[in-house]
Amino acid sequence: MRIDKYLWCIRFFKTRNIATEACKKGHAKINGDSIKASKTIFNGDKITVRKDQINYEIEVLDIPSSRVGAKLVDLYRKDITPPEVFEKLELLKYSKDYYRKKGAGRPTKKDRREIEDYTDED
């Protein structure tokens, strides 16, 4: 089975077109090698896919005949992504958590003064 079709079948990507684009951009690798979307996968292959700033690692257990339900996905793949990767994502979320809501515009003069007071406490 093609890698893009496999990633779509195991519900890793919402559409097959998105899976193909990820392969074209080099976000999908098999056993550490960059591949095209048409690359055939086999049982036991280790797939690394970069999605949402996380490098997911998946081991192919079996090849599905068609797209499977969400409850049956674990029959066809084994997620071997280290837990440290998810901890880094949580830290990244906290670092992006601003004191202002997104879309609130540029800081006001009062905001700038508060930022300067905070940073000038050396």
C-alpha cells in the first residue's frame, strides 16, 4: 500500500490529499529515509511523520484494506512516539501563552511601560 494512502487509512490525516502534500514536503519518512507519496510500505516499517510541530513515530503492524474506524486504528499501527516530545509541546504552548488575547492589536502605551518595568528589574 502507498504511504499516503496508509496514513489516510489509519486516520493520521483527514484527507488523502493532505497526506500526499505531507509526503511531498518531506514530513514523512520511512526508516529514516525521505520518501515520495507513492512509496510502498510493509509490515514492520517505522514511519516518522511531522505534524503540528511533533515528530510522530509509527510502526506498521498490518496493512488495512480500506479506511478503518477510529476504534480499529490500533490494530494496524503502533505509536512509538517518546513521551518527551509531548512534554515539549506543552512547554511550547505555555511559552506562546501571551497576556493579551490573540487579535487584540498592538500593545498600548500602558502595556509597553509595564513590559519595560518588568524587564528593567535587573
